Amino acid sequence: MKYISTRGETAHKPFSEVLLMGLAPDGGLMLPERYPQVSRETLDKWRGLSYPELAFEVMSLFVTDIPADDLRDILNRTYTEAAFGTKEITPVRTLSDGIKIQALSNGPTLAFKDMAMQFLGNAFEYVLNKKGRELNILGATSGDTGSAAEYALRGKKGVNVFMLSPDGKMSAFQRAQMYSLQDENIHNIAVKGMFDDCQDIVKAVQNDAAFKEKYHIGTVNSINWGRIVAQVVYYFAGYFKATQSNDEQVSFCVPSGNFGNVCAGHIAKQMGLPIRRLIVATNENDVLDEFFKTGAYRPRNSEHTYVTSSPSMDISKASNFERFVFDLMDRDPQEINTLWAEVAAGKGFDLQFALEKVGGKYGFTSGKSTHANRLATIKQVYEQDKELIDPHTADGVKVAREVREEGEMVVCLETALAAKFDATIREAVGDVAIPRPAALEGLENLPQRVQVVPNNAAAVKEIIRETLDK
């Protein structure tokens, strides 16, 4: 299996190279040259496999340059009961109204990002060791990617992490998870701006070829293909858990910001998993909802991005959206270069002519949720089902209820545990006990280590230089 860029000007590359590179040299995103096809017979064989076994079967179709025994070892070490609290890894439960929730937040940082990041940490270490190389990760987070990356990579040999986050825009728990880490290879940088500004800085540094080469810059943001391929696995796992046989269809509702999570669902559907629809749930930052309803993609600048109570979705430029549009445009890189030149110019683009294909062939639909909606949903689920869901998952449940059709089985992907957002939870249901793992008690009281910088790439580059040139 070789990988190509959405912009069409990067040589075909194997998985191990793509894992370390982040953005392609031509500014595009890497994708497999084709999606492996999974037959009904294969689905029948996979039903009933353990999560690590299923992960091996799915990922070995994409990862062909790591020996099978080594890949199996990486996955067996990644998806353990010790790390994820249950042998099932991603159990599926059903609310009283029939909506199902796939638990993806049982990892070390209580967010779905652990599902991919724990794999990435082990895969990075393996590949870097084989190549005798070092890697300096530059990432951006709106709340959960940062802590998941740092917990997966802390103390890893040959890896430094420089993580950008929007200053003051995350929950106290999210900040504490990241900033309290004292490992020497972890560097937290708070940017005076929004998440989109952080993401723009990462891209600016990635596009400085000389700097990127000199300092061996890679990324763990969802533009990293290694994360997407790991996420594809849990769509298969969720489908098997939610159904009795492979004759059934399932729709997945996915709280969406950067489009990486639902992009993995798109790939699973293209592989042949019986997904009926992919339901994109947004918050007040509804750029994606606008696209799926009208065909117009109009990213907003940071001044027009709302700060909301589901902060991990406070994103108005969805990086992974380019991968889907590449498929939508029949994989024509010239179309992508033209469309993203419009995005870079601050205009966006309009694909209204393709909406039938978006909803038909690809099965996408969407909805949005507001602060009042998520509070009402958290309250309703708590009263009816005696469980607490986090604000992002509440956005998903609200939209799933809104768009669900007669007889449609909908699985909502859980984003995080409620403990990460206690202020919003208490606003919704009052002063209740919000469970959190014993190891995280008193997290917010630990000493924190972070550097605050202005919103520009030069300041971030200077920190990287000072750290690595010592």
C-alpha cells in the first residue's frame, strides 16, 4: 500500500514515512492510493474478534511496510484492559430512547483521542528506532488532542512534543491534564488566539521546508494519517457491537470539529462496512453543517469563531475535510489545489452541484447544537438514563435524535467523559457527584508548566530552536 497527496505533487510513499511527515511537502494531506475492500465473508470472519485482533486485521490492510508480527505486537501493547479499563476497549450501550453510544473515552486522558494517540506513541517509537531517527512533534489542540498526545508520548525515546493550545479557551481540567506534566520531552505553549490560529501556526511551520527538515518536525494532529487509520478500527468494532449480523446497517453520529473522526467513518464506509449514514454534529461553529446543508464551505477566521461549552469543536477550518473533498472530486488534485487556493484567500467555495453525491453515494447528513441544546440533552439523559455525558457527546445525541429516521439504528461516538467539563455538567444538572478516576483526583491543584506566546509562528519557532539547539 502506497500513499498519495491530495495536492498531487508528492511521490508515493509507504506507511512508515507518512506516519512521520504530517502535511505533505506540497501542502496536501496523505491518503492511501486506494481503499481496501472488505467482503461480507471477511466481515463474518472479523465479527467476534478481540479489539487488538480486529485492529490488526483492519490496519494490516493499510500498513504493509511493518512486519506482521511487529504490527501485532504494537497493537497488543496499545489496546489493553489496563489502558482502557475494559477488555472490550470500546463497549456500546443503549439509551432509553434507542440511541446507542460507543464508549471511546476510557483511555488515560478520558477522551476519544486516546484511541489513536496510544497507537501513535507506540508506532512512532518503533519506526524511529528502526530508522535511527528523532522526531519533534508540533501539534495544536482545542482541548483533547494535546493531553492524549502528551500522555502517549511522554518519556518516549527520540520524541519531543511542542503542543500549542488557545490561551484560556479550554476547561480547567483540560489545561491541568496538559500543563501539569513535568516530563522533559513535553513542552506546552499557550497561544494568544483561537484553536484555528494554533492550527495555522502548525501549518506555517510545516510549510517552512528548511526549518521542518533541520528540526525533524512531525505532527500528531488529525492530519496525521496514523491517527485516521487507527480510528477506522473503532467503526468496525462499534458496528459489530451494535448489531446481531452483518445484514444490518448502522448510522454513526459524530461530534465534529476538524473532521478527522468522521473522515475515518467515511473511509470505513468506502471499505464496505454497512454504514447507512454518517451524521456530522457541530456546535455553534457550524461551518460543516452549512456545507452539508447547502454545499457552501466558508471557513471563518478566529474573530468569528465562537467560544462554546463544547470547546473541542470550536473550529472553523476543518483540516481533514480536504481528504473527503478529494474523494468527492473523484480524486482530482487540480480541483483540490483550486478549491484550497480559494480557502487560503479567505473565500471558501461552493459545491452545491455535488450535494446529491454527498448525501447519496457518501451518505453524509448533518445538524447543529447550541449551548441550550447541550444543557437540555445532558439533563434529559441524566434524568432518563442516570448517566452523565460530556457536552460534545450531548451535541451528538441531540443531532442524532433530530435526524434519526424510522427504524434507523444510530450509534453516537462518545467524545470524552463528563469529568473533563464539570462546570457545564453542573450548569445542566445541578451540584451532582461527577465521577473521575482516582488517579486524577486533585489534578487541577498540581503545579503547571506552560509558556504563553503571541499569535505568530516566529515565536513558536524560537521556542523550538532554543529547546533543541541546547
